[in-house]
Amino acid sequence: MPVRPAPVRRWLADGALALVVGVLVVTTAAVDDGTTALDYALIVLSCAALACYRTAPRAVLAATTVLGTAHVVHAHPGPLAVLPVLGAVHTAARVGHRSLAAAASAVLLTGYALTQPGTQQTVERAALLAGWFLCAVVTGMADRNWRAYLRATEQRALEAERTREEAARRRAGEERLRIARELHDSLTHSISIVKLQAGVAVHLARKRGEEVPPALLAIQSASGEAMRELRATLRVLRTEDDELPGAPAQLVERARAAGLATALTVTGDERPLPPEVDKTVYRIVQEALTNAARHAGPATVDVRLDYGTDAVTVQVDDDGTADPARPPRPGIGLTGMRERTTALGGTLDAAPRPEGGFRVRARLPLEEAR
């Protein structure tokens, strides 16, 4: 969208234009010995009216035409005296008042031709002024058409951009569904078979009174965990970009139900967030709680949401087994959180705490998201 000048700068520019035209016309009038105080007053008023040509083009056209015609009739000046009317005619034609611009031109030209002495020079000056006014009307109409063309071009560009974004979102959604189908068809069945066979083997061993091999128990546990993670991944892939499966409070409740001691603290003015920020907050809390459940051991997790005036801060602390001397190697989860945060212009800190445990802290600016 084009940037429009501030009102103060616009008024200054319009005033400067009126001043320049006034200086030209007054200087020309000063050379003529027959110029009176009334003529100067008519010139000043007609030039001053030009300062309002943006806000009231028809009123400016009427005022400059009346004042300019009165000056022409009274003083018989040269061609430069019609500059205020010429500018008003151009402005009126530019905003679509072509008939009014042509009528104002005809009024002034008639007054100029009828009040001047009937000489060849007067005829030539009238023809020159007619050409000036014709050019003013034509250039005003051309400017109007050009601005309409620019607006139409900009609208087409915005529409094309919106169409491209919609097509990209649609292709991304189709690709997510394709990946979800492939994962479901290829991995779900295989992992289910592994889990089933391991379960049968454990059951038979216990039924015979034999000691269950630790490796078999590990396979049973790992296959069950893999199934849960795969189902969670499929749910994410099948979720639309603009939809969320819940809220951070629901994530905390689910973590508690799974046996993870979790607390949620909300500070600041809690309010609806922009969709991108809301989704990122949810994903950060989700990933942080998942990591705590998998790696922190029997820990307590504290989730904090701080709603500031210009940003929202998400902080997830646990008192688990993370050691500051052995920082973790960033995996897919931490990398995804960082990418989401950076895309919104925010910052993410994810590292072991000095007192032990792990901390994930993200600051998401609200203005960038808007």
C-alpha cells in the first residue's frame, strides 16, 4: 500500500505551491503600472485558495474562476494572471470534474476576450490561453486515468499474491496429508506388529514362570512409546495450519493426567493473541512438556505465560536431571521451537538451569505478528 504524506507536510506543500504561484502573478502585476490595490487583493485571494485544492477542488475552482475573471475584466493583465485558475482547472479535471473544469475555462476565456481591446495581440493571447486551459484539462484527465491504472495494477498484484499464498497453503496441506498417510500405512502396521509380538513374548515368559529378558521389556516399552509418538505426529500432520487442538491449559492438564507434576501460572492482561503467536505458544509448551516427560525424570514442571503490552513470554522450567556442564544437543524439537520463534521476530533460550533442570524461555513480539 502506498505511503501517504502526513497532513502537516501535505498542507505545507500545498501552501508552498500557492505561495509560488502568488509570487509569479504578483511580480507580473507589479510590472504593470495600472495595477491597483483591488487587483492585488484579487490576485492574493485567488492564489491563497489554491492551498485548499486537495480538500475542496470544486470550491477552489469556483473561487479562483470568479476572482480571476474579475481581475481580468478589471485590469486587462497578461496571460500569467490566469495561473491560479489554470491550476484549479487541472486539479478539478484530475479528480473527475471535467465538465466543471471546461465551464470554468470558458468563463475566464470569455471574460478575457470580451474585455480586451480588439487587436491581433489580444486574439493571439486568447488562443494561447485556450491552449493552456485545454492542456490543463487533458493532463488532469490523464493523471486521473494513470492513478486509476496504478490502483488497478496494485489490486491485481495483491490478488495474485493472495492467490499464491492460498495455493501454497493448499499444497502444504495436501503434502502433510500425504505424509500422514504414508506414515500410517508404512510405520503404524510395522510398529504394531513389533509391540504385539513383544507383548506376546513377555506374556508367555511370565506364564511359564521364566525371567523376562530385559531386552524384551525394553522392546515392549520402546514400541509402545513409538506408537504414542507416531499417533501424536499424525494428529499434528492432519491438523490445519490455522487450527489448534487445544490451549496451553489443556496441555498442562494432560501432562498431569500422565503423571507429570505440572503447574500453570498466567500473569499480565490475558487476552486473545494473533493466530501465529497463539499457535507458536501452544507448540512451545507442547514440545517443552514432551521433552520434560521424556528426559527430566521424576520432575516438577512450571509453565508460565506472561502477557505484556508488546510481547508474550512463555517459560517452562523443570527441576529434572539436566546438567549445566553437559548442555543437550539440539534435536528436532528444539530446532522447531527456535524456527517458529524466529519467524515471528522473537527470541528463544533453551538450556539447563544453573540450579539444575532445564528451562525453555521464548519471547514473542505482538507487533511483528500483526
